Amino acid sequence: MSTLWHGRFEGDPAEELLAFTVSLPFDRRLWRDDLRGSRAHARMLAKVGLLTASELASVLDALDVVEAELAEDRFTFLASDEDIHTAVERRVTELAGAAGGKLHTGRSRNDQVATDLRLFTRRELGDVARRVVALQRVLLDRAREAGETYLPGYTHLQRAQPVLLAHHLLAHAWTVGRDVDRLLDCRRRLDVSPLGAGALAGSSLPLDPRATATELGFARVFENSLDAVSDRDFVAEALFCLTLLGVHLSRVAEEVILWSSEEVGFLRLDDSYSTGSSMMPQKKNPDVAELTRAKAARLIGHLTGVLAMLKGLPLAYNRDLQDDKEPLFDAFDQTKLALSAMGGLLATSRFERRAMQAAADSPYLAATDLAEWLVGRGMPFREAHALVGALVRDSLKRNVALTELVAAHPSLGTEAAALLAPGVAVNRRTTPGGAGREAVATQLQRFAQFLEATEHRLPVE
């Protein structure tokens, strides 16, 4: 069996070795990036005189054939094709003859795979960023539709103060906006071409790394060949960005699960984004949200696995780095699926406005407003807090309406009691960025502008 290193060895590799080291089943998805890098490398070799014009033409024609075969699923893989790079080079050599055998001149699989993976990750980060922006658009649209609907805001999963539904939805929209920043920032940082670094030390041949970097659209060229072939910071960083995004999606999913329960009843899922039970006919389950919650755990596992794999590697390339691809590929796949599914779920769900507002109209949720009303009349906040807290305790202990106790209190009275009426407290939030009507109206405008600016930052690739 012919391998890329067969000249050094007398016998064939053991079947167990091949089975353990083969990466073709998962790295074959890099074929477009491998072809793109090979074309750039071939043109550079011709530019510096290591390929003739006719040899370059033969190689490029062969790469075109390989592309068509792979795109149309007509490419025949052989048992000796250890990875996608081996398979492409082997087929190019079959098609182009001796010229194909020159394609790997000055190139190692070490800088080749690093280049392919950077091209792939750069493209996928842009795609995920676009999908996050699409989710933000759904959240903005639903926030606009929400109008003056309000619900309880929560801390410790206990009802705290009334907030506008639009304010709650925009909280998630701003959160994933930071994820877009991280994705694009990671993309900027990985935009470095490793091609030309060779196995670890560069080459004695007159290679031109800047030419290949320019053709491949990289912003920069590597500064250190050892670093270029061993660096997988971009894999770990991309996984972190995807993992934190997954955690944020999981938080949205958790609220969907809670809100759609009969015990809360704030949300009704559309049939198209729900599942049923194989045994219980009445069931309508939030499986999309539950799986989104599970995917976050899966992403955390991928991140920690890659970090653990990287922590003990000496310079430069080690075969351990082959294990960077499966978690990265899966993380991109699962994140994109979750974004699409959660976007559809949120776009089609129905908010139960009456249930939300009924829960938020409890007079106890206006307790902070009572304390602030007293502060506005000169009472120290801690004294006001204690006074209102005592009234709440008395109301619950004696089962007397809080409104009645407030109206009868000498420091409060009927004017203060009016603050406990339904829909009043949410209107009293006036500070910038707060949950009140005027502040949220301003926030809606600001977020729309922010989202438009973000869309202009998205890569076109």
C-alpha cells in the first residue's frame, strides 16, 4: 500500500494503525478548502519557477476534475487515502502525472491542514454570525409586536418587578449581540495564513507565502513557522464563542420550557415547533427548547476536550491535533441547527398576554415603588425598605390586602396605595435602559440601529 511516507519504510502499515489514524471519514468535509489551498499553492509554485506553465495548467485542470467528482459524489476513495489531503493529491497525480507529483513541493500536511482548517473556520464563523443576527431580528420583531404587554421580571426565579415583554426579549437580543462581536473578533484573529511554514521550519525553496495568503484572502501571513503549524488557539477560541452562544441559547430555551408549562402559562408553542407523546394524547412538548438546552452541554464538552488535548503539547505539530476537527465540526453543526430551530420557535410562538399581566399585577411587585415613593419624600432608603417590608409581612401574615394596609399607614396613604394598581408600576421605570415604556421605546430604536450596523459588519463570504 502506497502512503505519503512509504519511502522511509520497508513494509506496509498495519491495518490497526490505519484504522486508528485515518481521518478521512470526518475531514473529507474540508475538500473545498483543500482544493482552494492547493490551487493557490500551485500558482505560487509557478510564480517562483517551481512549476512550468504547462505543469500548472495540468495541475489546475486536474483539480477542476477532482472538484467536480467530489461535488457530484463521483470521487472514488481508496483504502490508502488516509485523509482528504492524501486523497486529493493522489487523484491529481493520477490525472496530471508527474506534474501532479510536484503539487506538494514545499508543502507539508502540517501547514496544509492548518490552512484548510482556518479557511473552514473563518467561513463558518461568518455563517454563524449571520444566523445569530437573524435570531436577533426575530427577537426585535417580537419585541415590537409586544407593545405595552408586561410580565413579572424575576430574580432567583421569584417574581420581582413588572417589566415590559419587549424589554425582556431585548435582553436576550443584546446578549447574543455580544456573541456576534466575539464570533467576528475570533474570525479577525484567525485570519492568518500558515501556508509556507512547511512541516515546522519553512523551506529552502523560494516559496512566496504572501502570494498564497493574498490569493486565499488572508489578512496576514504567519511570523513563526513553528507557531503556524502548531497553533490551534483559533479552534479553542471558536469553540468558546460557540459554547457561550450555546449557553445563551440554553437560557432562552429554559424560559421557553418554563413559560410554556401549564403552571406558568405565559407562552403557547406553535404545533410546527412542538412534539407529542407516543402514549399520552394530550401532550405538547417543548422538545426544540429541551434539545437546545442539551446542545449547550455538548458544546461545553467539546471545548473542555480540546483544551485538555492542547494543554500538554510540545512544539511543533503533534498528531493529537487531528482530534481538533470532530468537536469543531460538530459544534458548528449543532449551533447552526439550534439557531435555526430556536428562531423558528420564537417567531411562531404565541405570548399569553393576559396571564403575563395578571401575574405582574400582584401589588407585592410594586413594593420597591412604595419604598422609592417614600425616598422621594425624604425618608432614607433603608428606613423605607424596612417599613414596606414590614407591611408586606403583615399583609401575608394576617391575609389582609397590601393596598388596604398602605392606604391606612400614616407615612403612605391613598396616594401611595394608588401605586399598587394594575399596570402602574411598570410605567414608573423611567431610567435609561430600564423596563418602562419610554425607556423601552428608546431602546427599541437603539437596538434597531445597532442591528443594522451589525449587519453591515457581517462578512460576505
